[in-house]
Amino acid sequence: MKYTFNAARFGLRGWEGQGGVLYDEADSTLYEVSESAFLLLNSLWIQADPQSAMELARNLLGEPPERVDVELVEAVLNDFRKMGAVTCLSA
């Protein structure tokens, strides 16, 4: 599965070492996100091409991820997918 950030509906802003906020333009909801969640979303936002959970985990860790790392990234992506902030594409 490949993932992309839904920039048409959501805004993203972060602060180094402090996490960030995710703004839903559809209903003006503001969500606070952890630093790791912000880094994950920001990776999707700045990268034009869809990315897999494996690619995202590798980017976040700076080294090849273990299976549990990829599973954690998939779980976070699934939560953001349910919110509409992330779109899941078939590989």
C-alpha cells in the first residue's frame, strides 16, 4: 500500500522538537499531533510521490526498519486515513 497526504483538505504546521498541528479545512477542526506523527505526515506532505509504510519508517529511523516499526507506522497511517488526512492507494 502507498500513502499520500490529503493537502487539498488538511493543513500541517510543526515546530522542531514540539510536534505540530493538523488543521481540517472541511470543519475547521485543529488536531495536536506528536513530533513523530508530525514527521510522518510531513514526509508525506513534502514528497510528491506516494510512499509505503516501509519507506516512511526507513525515512523516520534513518536505517532499515524492523517489522514492528513498519507495523507502528501502518497503525498511525490507518488512524490518519480514518480522519481523511491520509489517502491509501493500491501498490
